[in-house]
Amino acid sequence: MTAVIEVQNLTKRYKDKRALDNVSLTVEGGAIYGLLGRNGAGKTTLMSILTAQNFESSGTVRVFGEHPYENAHVLGRICFVRESQKYPDEAYPKHAFKAASLFFPNWNQAMADELIEQFQLPMKQTIKKLSRGQLSAVGVIIGLASRAEITFFDEPYLGLDAVARQIFYDRLVEDYAEHPRTIILSSHLIDEVSNLIEKVIVIDNGQILLNEDTDAVRDRAVTVVGDATKVDAWAADREVLHREALGRVASVTVLGALAAEERAELVSSGLDLVPVSLQQLVVRLTQKAEAKSSVAKEEVR
């Protein structure tokens, strides 16, 4: 696949805080990416810089091989749907959709009309009077109907109920299959989006922890449960992401794929293997990275 986004040594500073810290990243075209991480991890800052709504302090940024700032050739091919998107107070949803149709060359009005009906969006109500969920629906409709070559969704479904979120997920996958493009979905609802995303980017404290295919990520860790003595002995020489115990039973999540022979030996010894969900893995990797960061800061002091 061809890279549509290339970032090298990207840093963004706000006074004494680094929102992004020497980030290097390549995003290939024609895939659904999950941009995952805690609130404040740097997800929105990264997307804002890639869409020219913010500026890097240092490093290089290339979208379609060019810097996006004041670059109509680039900006006309990307769509950024923000959770905090602002619209004129007296505007109606139809005005937002009309503006989008003029800006995005691949705009599909038929899809927008279908989504308006599915989300039950009140078109005769000004945007400022819409509920949070209805406002989110406006952004989701623009993001999907734009069919931009790169679409960024920054937690766009906050306020949507479970039914509306499922409509979003279903229509996203359906339209992506018919009209392949690059979609970057920022979310903290990791379990909900885990079956949608083909590639995973994990960011924490402004640094990239992971950028891999989702299937490969799922094989990166395993949880072993059983007698605490046996579990601890087995995990002694492995990279432990998390351990918890209740009485004589322990559960240890370790990093690294297990061969079939290792799995068979574990089962024969009376230990249980439990798959690690994408959400669990992201949480454990983030916790481990933050623990290492805390130790490093203490050593500097």
C-alpha cells in the first residue's frame, strides 16, 4: 500500500508541556485505523496538525506527500469530524450539509439523506438547539457522506445512544467496502470499534506505543490463570504487563505470542489460557508505559 500520511520526529509544545513528543508515523492508504489512547494522550493534537488546524513545533508532516497548511490540493481530499465541531448559531443542519457538498468533491447526497432519516435528525431545528447526540449525528453524516480520501473521526459519536452508534458502525463498514478510502477513527470505546479497525495506533503521553495490524496486535499478549506458584514460575522470564491474584489463584498477562507447543504444555500443567481483548491490551500497554515514565522521572530527580 502507498503511504498517505508520513510524520517524522513530530513534536508539539504548549509552554512546558509536550502534547506530542518526537512522533514518527506512517499511515497507509485504503485501511480503517483505530487511533486509541486515553483522554489527553495526544490524539486530537495529532489529527489537528495533520488537517492543518494546528501547527507542529518541530518535525515534518506530509499528507499525500505535501504539507497540509494552506494547501487546497491536500485539504480538499481530507475530512476532519471533531467531537467539538462548531457551527453558526442560526444555522440549520441543511446549511452544514450544503457547505460540505460544496467543499468535498466526492460528496454523496443520497447517502446523506439516508443517514438523516436513520438518525432521525430534526432538520427544521437550528443546530444550536440540537441535543448532543443530534449534533454528533450531523458530524457523522458529513464524515460518511463526504467520502473524502482520508476521513478523521475524533470521538464523533459521543452523545449517540447504542442504536445510533451501531448505525454509524454499520454504515461506515458498508460504505468503506464499496468505496475504499483511509479512515482514522479516534475512540476510547475500544471494544466497540475493535471489529471495525484493520490497523491499530496506540498513543500515550504524546508518544506512539504501537502501530500494527489489528490481528497482529491481538496475538501480542496472552493471559494465564491458575495456581499462583505455577503461574509466577512460568512468567518469571517473560515481560509481564499485568498481574492480579485472589488467594492462591493468579492471573498474569504477558507480552509475546505463544507457540502451539507452549500452549499445550500450559494446558497439560493445569493452567488456563485466556485471550486478551484489544481493549485489555491497550490498557495494559498504556499502564506499563506510564509506569516506566514515572520511574524515569523519579531517577532524573
